[in-house]
Amino acid sequence: MEQKISDLPILNITAGQVLEDLEDVSFSVSPETSVHDALQLMLERQKGAILIMEQGEVRGIWTERDLMRDTVSENFDPKTAKIADHMSTELHYASSEDSIMVLMDKYLGLRIRHLLIKKDGQFAGFLSAADVIRAALTQRTKQLEELKTMVSWEFYEDWRWRKRKGGQ
């Protein structure tokens, strides 16, 4: 029986489980794709990053931050610029077994927003910081709802000592 993220304690949720809950774990373009075409695809899918793949291997990633940097570069034309010339090649990976707490630590420590995930040594997809935060918040919300069902206001409203008859 598969476990959904909402059924797991927050510390036990792994990168692999977050990937399983996502519909679109990776999408990519070839290195020869224009920046403009890559950006169009990102806009269509409402994503902040896109992978650059060649012969089944991840070669780089291009993100919204790369777009900001490229836009202020002299003579940058997104319609003619090839994504391979502007992608980031310093790729950061996490294991599919890493907990979301470990992932959040990596996002903060490396000051990045996207991590590529490996399972059994193979590329399995990539997760944004938002994907991981969403999984954590989903779980916390469920835990809070469960706690609310355990706590009854009746107990707190009826805590006072009742006066005994006869002034005792």
C-alpha cells in the first residue's frame, strides 16, 4: 500500500515521496534550444526552472535567476541565444531517500531553489524549494487538524473545582 505525504510524519517524508506526488517531475530542452523557447515552455508549465538534457543526461539547469542575470548582459537576445550558453552547469543533487528536512537544509545552505534527485544512482527528477515547502506544510496542516480533534474545549471549560455542599 502506497503512503501519501499527508499520511507521514514530517520527518519521515523523503524526496522520492515528494516526487511521486508531483505530476510533472522534470521537463527539459536540448542544449540547442533558444532561451526564448525554453522560457515559453517554462511559462506554459508555470515552472521556475528547466533542465537541459542531451542523450538522456542532465547537462545543466536554467532558472529565473539565470534569466535575470542574462537580461542585463550586453547583446543578450533570447530569440537567438542558445540555452547551452547560459545554463548553470554546477548541479546540486540529493538522494531520493533524503528527508525534506535535509532538503530544506540544502536549499538554505547552498542558497539554491532547485535540487536534482537521484534514485539508485540515476536521475529521478528535480524538486524546487516550493515543492518541498508545500509537502511540509501539507503534512503540518494535517497534523494540526488531527490535534484539534484530540483536544476538546469541554475539558478546559469544566476545570474549576465544584463547591461542595455544606461549605466544605
